[in-house]
Amino acid sequence: MTTTDAVAPTITLWRPAGPEEMELVRRSGSTRWPPRLPDQPIFYPVLNEEYATKIARDWNVKASGVGYVTRFEVAKSFLDDYDVQQVGGRTILEYWIPAEDLEALNDNIVGLIEEVAVFR
């Protein structure tokens, strides 16, 4: 890389996931989120690990016996089209990505979707 080459800025996002979703992420080579189900019109990545951990530990484990916390980078230029939503306390922040925009989000993931924690 030369000094004139610029690295596009990214935003770190976090996502709690259950076992079925995590398996589909793994099958993609940890590069893509699976399509939403018909009753899931929005994809909700969150902006901090603490919030993702709370959801994975408190909700995913109860619902399916295991919860994963993932971390991934998305091009800031893509996320600039979406507003951050505050859905509770000041640290409970997430993006609301419509299901029809999920493939575009996947195309703007930089690097891999990393598993950073597992709760059982």
C-alpha cells in the first residue's frame, strides 16, 4: 500500500446470535448473515459488546440453550444511510437494517464475522 492509498473507515458492530443463525454464518465462511425469516423484517446489529452479551446471555440461552456474541466491521459509507436507534438506556444502541437491505450490508462487511463469546 502506498501512502496515497486510503483505507475506507469501518464501524464495529456486534450481534447476538442463536445456534441456527450462527451455523448459517459459519457455512458462509463467516462472511455473511443469513436472510431474515418472513417474521423478521429487520436485522438488528448493536453498537457495543455489553449490549450484545446481555442479549446472547439472557435471551438466546433461554430461547435455544446457547447464545453467541459476534463482532464484525461494516463500511461506514454503507451505515451512513441508517440512523442509530436508542432503544433503552444510553448504551442500548442498534441499527435497524430492513431485511431487503441485508444483502447490501453483507456486501459491505470488511473481514470476517468473529465469534467472541459463547454462553450456555
